[in-house]
Amino acid sequence: MNSAVANVRTIAKRELGGYFASPVAYVFIVIFLLLCGFFTFMLGGFFERREASLVSFFLWHPWLYLFLVPAAGMRLWSEERRLGTMELLLTMPITAWQAIVGKFLASWLFLALALALTFPVVMTVNYLGDADNGVIFCGYIGSLLLAGAYLAVSCLTSAMTRNQVISFIISVVICLFLILAGWPPVTNLLVRWAPEWLVSGVVAFSVIPHFDGFQRGVLDSRDLIFFLSIIGFSLFATGVIIRNLRSGH
Amino acid sequence: MIKVENLVKTFGPKRAVDGVSFSVERGEVLGFLGPNGAGKSTSMRMITGFIPPTEGKVFVGGYDMVENPIPAKRMIGYLPENAPAYTDMTVNGFLNFAAELRGLRGEDRKKAVNRVVEMCFLEGVIHQSVDTLSKGYRHRTCFAQSIIHDPDILVLDEPTDGLDPNQKHEVRNLIRRMGEKKAIIFSTHILEEVEAVCSRAIIIDRGKIVANGTPEELKQRSDYAGAVSVRVLGVPGETVRQRLGAIPLARKAAIVREAPEYVHARVYPQGNQRNGELARSIAEVSLKEGWKIEELHTEEGRLDEVFRAITLPDTVKENNR
Ligand SMILES: Nc1ncnc2c1ncn2[C@@H]1O[C@H](COP(=O)(O)OP(=O)(O)O)[C@@H](O)[C@H]1O
Ligand SMILES: [Mg+2]
């Protein structure tokens, strides 16, 4: 048990170091912060709202993450496959799960760090008015979980190919589906021909209602479970893909 | 230490490894020979637990690699083909990472890293990023990773591939030295390497073991084994061939090369004897004829010739089909 934790930590540490060994991490963080600012203040009408909340800040996260999270996650396994280091890693005395979880946690931590660097916006609302920091905290949790869900999907797609670009594109498409599944224009389209159960099945995959729950300041265990199960399922599927890769099917 | 039983690996309809069995004990260096695509790397991937066998079993230090992979993997150091390494790390970072995954902590880890850096001559590049290393250094970095925990078993897939002659020499010496206390399997298609390093060699072709023995035993299978090579000055080739071919111990004599000033002939013995009697008879004949002999020796047989003889005809057959 102890050694499992130690292995996960060793792998996560290496992966996180990998982000910061190149300028990619810094470029990523700067772009993330710039886009956050742009969406919040320009498109979100932060000031026009005249309320001390971060609604306009969180509103855009599902779209912002749509491209940024797959960009951060696309290298996770595809790079391992391209370099051949997967063979090295998986012949170490560790389980594949420890490697999958370690790599995922490292990237998630990296995204959490980028998200944490948006703290000036929290200070701003607190300075401007009487903000409800409980709701803001809840919003951050929701945002982090959303990033984790997208990341787990990217992890899955990065195991499917050794080409990072393909991995990126597939994961954007899947994440886009997760956003659009509950979007009225899409559901209306489905309702016309699809049976009831299919429509509700598709809608159930939508991240937006669950994400909105957090933004209203409601910590609903169902929303939590939703995101955690997307993460769990995607990581499990990653494990299956890696096992199949190794057995050569 | 390593026991492999009837190992099979199929990729779709292709049987990449087809019923391979052998074992390696401590103190043995087993050379894994075979043409490209013979299934050497695939076998090694199964032995090290990277890919599961389709059929058959791998035991490492008594542990079944499929049922009990963690303790089995602990005993092995592995250098995969092409020596992969994380390009975004420094040599030092990479070796520390490997040491940590091997369960080495604190002072032990430092010692282990220093030891392999010294053994593999990496002092000069220790703080360099892996993607800026020359191929030889990257190879040695990955090799260093495989011995960082001083494993009982080493599996090395083409450990001298891409090295210059001096580096090859160093790595061979290292393998031979470590082979005294460990069980080592290494694959290669360089035949001198087998003679220089291995205590035993297995030749594998299209997934099957086609020969298994010490390098000396394998060389015995060569047509040349026991043949006597002779160089005579100033005598016509045909005369030499006929006279030497008539020796009772000789099966036949052949001209290898006829130059204006000398003739190089090879005399093959009857049966499989190689006790030097044929060479003595040839010396006597030459003396009687008054030939000037420049060179006379009994050949040991050549591994490359055995290798070709075993692995080539079928390939040719396949191509003609
Ligand atoms: N993952 C794989 N999928 C399909 N075929 C493979 C795979 N790995 C190896 N092979 C095939 O198995 C055969 C043996 O390959 P390999 O073990 O790499 O040979 P060697 O190392 O002796 O050159 C080759 O024909 C190769 O094409
Ligand atoms: Mg190979």
C-alpha cells in the first residue's frame, strides 16, 4: 500500500517536472490566464453585471477548457508510446494503475495550479463588493472537477494513438459532445426522431447542468459523483486500452 | 533464475514467437541470436512482463510473471530495444526516477546513481538533457537505468546497437563481468559479440529455436569446422588441389584463392574429426613435394556461416514460394 502511494508520487513528480522542463507549461498558463481575463471582462460583462459574483468568470470555463485541457493532456500517453518509454515504465515493479493515476494526478495538479493563479479575480470581487466566498469556492471546485473530467477524456484519447495531434482532436470532439449533449438546440434535434430513452441518455452525459449546480453554490453529491464517474470511467478505459496495446490486439 | 516454457505470441495470424523454451542460471550469459523479425524482442518483452504471452509461462526467480509480476519485475533490469528514455529529463533526473521506482530512497538512491554513472561513463553528461545526448550516451543512460538496482537478472535487447567500436568493447566487458554473478540474456545480430561474451547461445528464426549450445558447439556445426586452410607459394592451384585431395584423411580439397604468387586451399576432413591429424598429413605431403608453406591452420568453424546455414535456406524458400 505504502509503495503504491510512493510509486504514484514518483510518477506524478516526473510528469509534473515534464511540464515545467519546457516552456510549454508557462505558455499554457499565460494563455489560460489571458483567455480567462478576456472572457470574463470582455465577453462576460463582469462590470456591467454590477454584482459581486464570479458568474461571468466561470460561465466560460467549459468552453475555455474545451481546447486547453486536451492540449495539456494530449501528451500523457501518446508521448510515452512515441518515445518507447512506456515499455520502460511498465516493466518497472509498478502496476499500470499506478502509472495511469500518477500521470493523471500530475496533469490535474498542473491544471489546478493554473486555476489557482486566477486568484486576483477573487480579490477583485471581494474588493468591489460583498462577495459570497462560499459560492466562489464552490464554483472553483466545480471548475476543477470539470477540468478533471476533460483531462481524463484526454488521457484516454492519448492512450489510443502515438500522434498527439490526433489525440488532441479526438478529445476535443468528445469534450464538445459532453458540453453539447444537454444544449437545447441539440436535444431538440434529437427529440424529433430519437426515442425518449436515448434523448434522456444523451442528456445525462451533459456536463453543463452539473457544472451549473456548482456555480449556484450548491454542493450536490450527484454532481460530484457525475464528474468523478466520468474521471473513473475514462481512467478505467485508459487501463483497458493500455492492456490491449500490450497484448497486441 | 529465468525459466521460459513453451512461449507463444501471436499477432493476428502471425506467430511472432512460436514455442520457445529455455532457462538461464546465475553466472550464465545467454546470447539471443536471430535475423531481424525473428522474435527476439517479442520474447524479451514477454520475459520482462511488458506483454503477456499468448501461451506458455515465464518464471523469474521462481515467480510467475503473469500471476505475480511485481516481485518478478523487481529482480529484472531491462534495456529495451532502441534504448528509450524520457527526452525532457536530464540524465541525472532520469536515473533518479528509475532508482525511485526501484524503491531506492535517500542515501541508497544517491549511491546507486553514482555507481551506475561511474560504471557507464556518464560523468560528463550527467546534467545534460536526454534529447541532446548522442546515441551512444543515450544508450548508456538507458543501460545505466537497467542496472541501477543491481538486479540478479538482466535482459538486454541489442545492448551494443549504435555504439562505436570502443563503446561496444566497454559494454561487452561490462556484460561479461556482470555475467559472473547474474543471469543475463542479451540479443544481438553481431556474431563476434556472441563469441566474446556468451557462455551459451540460442539461435531463433521465425519464432522458433533452431540451435542452442555454447559458441564452440555451434561453431562445430560449421562446414569449415576441422577444415585445414593452407597457403602454398609458387605451385599451380590444380596441382595443390589434386595432391591434397588425395590424402586419405581428406574428404575433398578446394581452392579458395589463386594469386600469381600463392595458392590458398582448404582441405575438408572425412567425418567430423578435428584433432589436427589432417594438418599434420598436409605438412608431411608439402615437405615431400618440397612446397613452400606460408600458412597452415585448422579452422574452428565460423559462427556467421552456421548462422546463415541455419536461418537462410528457409527464408529463401519462403521468398520463392
Ligand atoms: N505489436 C506488434 N504487432 C504486430 N506484429 C508485431 C508486433 N511486434 C512484433 N511484431 C512482429 O513480430 C515479429 C517479431 O518481431 P521482433 O520480436 O521485434 O523481432 P526481432 O527483435 O527478432 O527483430 C516481426 O515480424 C514483427 O513484425
Ligand atoms: Mg528486436
